[in-house]
Amino acid sequence: MTNSIASTSKHPKGLWVLFGTEMWERFNFYGMRALLTLFLVNSLMMKEADASLIYGGFLGLCYLTPLLGGFIADRFFGNRNCILLGGSMMAIGQLLLFTSASVFPSNLSLATTFMWLALGIIIFGNGFFKPNISSMVGSLYPKQEKSKLDTAFTIFYMGINVGAFLGQFICPILGDVKDSGGIRDIHAFKWGFLAAGVAMIIGTFTFYFLKNRYVVTPDGKPIGGLPSKNEESDFEEGESQKATFGTSSLLGAVAVFVALFFTFHYFTEGDNVVKTIIYPIIYASGITLAGLILTDKTLTKVETQRIWVIYIVSFFVIFFWAAFEQAGSSLTFIADNQTDRNFFGWNMPPSMVQIFNGLFVVIFAIPFSILWDKLRAAGKEPTSPFKQAVGLLLIAVSYFIIAHNVKDLGNSGLLAIYWLILLYLIQTFGELCLSPIGLSLVGKLAPKRFASLAYGVFFISNAAGYALSGTLGSILPATGDKFNKAKELGIDLQAILDKKITPSAEQIALLEKNQISTSNPVFVGFEIHNLYEFFMVFVILCGAAALILFALTPRLKKMMHGVR
């Protein structure tokens, strides 16, 4: 393929059906995601640290449940039915968030209950939807054209980000409303959640009406039907058609899960239920279920090594998502509290600042696709693990730049919005080197009988990364608005944080009421005093992960057995 027109025109029409379905689903998900933490803090009166933990736990479970959804699709329902079920559940969840945002403040307890119920339904809906639509992309192509998968997944990924862009634009416009004095309308959040729900309904109907006509194999057979209707011709020659897990393997997996859960729980500090229960479940489930696949007796040596490549790359990807997903928590709070959001004369809503990621993906997805095509044609295309190491390095660079721009802000200085825009630009380049390439890698390396489940396993890295993002987001130190609010209350917050004075019980109660902590956050024994130290945590984590993955790339290339 010599140019983008040629690249895209030769792709099957089913790709564009999946593109559209995923676009509306991502509108729904990212639109809600843009508003969630601000809704929790401003409407349901939660602390920023608690909102970050809930945000991380929610996203983590959203990317853990694809393991369950993939398993059910592979064994019982099929991809198509799971996509329709998941889409319907997510639409219902968004309507429950609309209800939650409509009930408060007259009944804060009921509003909170609706919020928890909504997030739970969205979590399982995403689990049914996410792995199954991704796994169908690879089935659209004949075996001799599998080299197109990097390009196909980049196009598919552009659909994801068209939806993200629309959701992050429309939902904040409707739901994150401030007056000329900067006072937020806390009753407006419901309209943003309603828009997200409508988008999910559109996406579900799009797939329902077009699937039979376009989502088919090159020879016209429906893709993603009931597993009982799979044919031998759908599998590679000599490949087993069914995974086999023995009773001892299943019982062993349960024992391992319990042991891992209590291990992670033991080392988790604090009394937050999300942090001490949900996060250990995410970490323990991911490791256990990934290990369960390796106990399948039908795996060949080559298949086993290829699956190990997926797992190793997934581990390093955890650090990428932990840093990247600060967009919906700490970076949103910084945009809200300590950023000059004047964008060409318009004061942009804080929840909308993250829109630049989706915009940049839409702009640069095709150029990146062309880059991979040209490198492939010249025989110089790097392996997928190398591309992903580059993605990790780029996200470390983005945080290094912004860390040095917040170093001298103090408590009252405002970060210029263009520094956040630059951060999102560099992170977008990293994302395009990592996420669509990872999806393509799974499509090439995973045995067909594990197709959806393997995608679910890949999403373990997302789940663990998002859980870690919640932990890291919760260590955000006090930003400018907190010092200003404390000053209005007649309290010197900086002196308290520096331990120069000890606050009285009355002052502590007053600060707690205004969601202001009287101590600096701590991460692995280190006290985080300011934004510079906060951002350098991500520089160190992602930079170290990138260097190690670069070093492992030659070995991983051998384990891929010819797959690039």
C-alpha cells in the first residue's frame, strides 16, 4: 500500500461497520469519563483522592471484565450477541447516571446508590462489548492479508478516537457548565450523561442493523456467530478448535486467586474499599486468569511462547496506562484548579481539556499508518514490542516536560493550557505506537480458539494500569485552589503541610468539610510535596519500563517465531 487512500479503500466494508459501532461506544464511554470525577467531587461531595481511586477502580474493572466477556463469547454466546448485550447494558448504565445526577441534592444517599449501580452495569456491559468487537476485526481479512492488520487496527483505533473526541466535546459542553464568575452549575452533569446514553443506543442499533450484511468473512460467512457453528475451515491447519482446562487447573486457579487477593490486600494501605478490595481483585484476577490459559493442554510450544510475548508486553503496558489515564483524574483536577484555560479567547471547561488526545489521534492515525506501511515495504518496520517501548518513552518525555513547567508555579501560579496540549500531543504519539499495535499483536499471536479471551488477557494490562492510575492520582498534592480556599477560611495551609504549625481540631474539621487534606500524600515511602515531584513519579516509572522493554525486544522477537 503506497498511500492512505489505497490503504483504506482496500479494507472490507465490515471494518467501517465495526468502526462506526466502536465510535459511538467510545463517545458514550469517554464522554462519561470526562465528567465522572468532577461529578463525584462537586455533586456527590467526595474528596479528590477518593474520586481518583473510584475512577481507577471503575476503569480497572471495565478492562478486567473483558476476560469474562471473552470467555462467554468463545464458549456460549458468540461475539455478535455479546456486543448487543454489552451495548444495551452500557446504555442503561448511562441512563442511571443521568438519574443519579437528577436526584441529588434532595437525596444525596439515593443519588450515590444510583451512581454505584450505574458504574456496576457499565463495567459488565463493557466486558461483554470490548473484547468481542476487537476480535472481529482480524476475522474480516483472508489469511494471506494478515499483514494489513496493523493498518486495519490503526483505522479502527481512529474510530475509537473520533468517538472519544465527540464525547469529550459534547458531554462537557452540556454537563460541565460554569457561569461568568467561574461558579459551576452542579445540576448540568445529567445532560452530559444523557448524551452519552443516547450515543450508546445509536451504536448498538448501528451494529444490529448492519452486522448481517457487512460483518462477514472474505467468502461471505457471518463473523462472530454462536461458537457451536464454527467450522474447521475457520482455524489454522493443525490448530486445536477448543481449549481444554482440566478440573485440577480450574481448582488451582481458584486457590491462586485467593492467595494473590490476600497478598495484595495485605500490602494495601488505607481504609478505602475500592483501594483495599477492588484493586486486589483486579490484580489477582488478571494474574490468575492469564495463568489459566497456560494450563491448556492443547497449547503447542510455539503457541505458548507467543502467548508469553503477549503477557510480557502487557506487563510493561501497565505503566503506560497508569500515566496516560491521569487525564480523567489528576490532570482534570489540575485543569480545573491551577490552569489558565483561555484558549484563543474562550475559557475551556476543565473536563474538555482532555479532548486534545482524541483530536490528535484523529489527525495522526493515518500518518502513523502510512509510516508503518512504508517501513514495512522497505523492510525496516520495527517489531511490535519495540514500537511499544517507544510509546512508553514518549509518555515519560511528556511528563518530564510538564514537570519542569510546574516547578516554579507555587500555590497561586497558573499553568498555561498549551503545556497540557503539548503533553496530550506527545502522549498521543506514544499511544499510537502502543495501543493499536498491541491489539494487532494479539490478533497475530493468539491461537484462534483463544481469540476473544486473548484480547481479554491483553486488557489485563489496561485493568491493572487503570487501577494503578487511581492509586497514583490519589497522591496528587494540594493545588492552587486548595490554598486559596484555606486562605479564605483564615487558615495557612502551607504552614500546616510544612509542619510548621499544628492545626486545631476545629481547623481540621473545617478543612475536611471543604475536601482539603492537612497532610501531604505519600507514595512508596516518599512524601509528595508539590506538582513537580508528582509528575516526576511518572517520568521514573515509564522511563524505566521503556528502557527494560527496549532491552528485552531481541528476545521477544525470537519468541514471536516470525510474526512481526
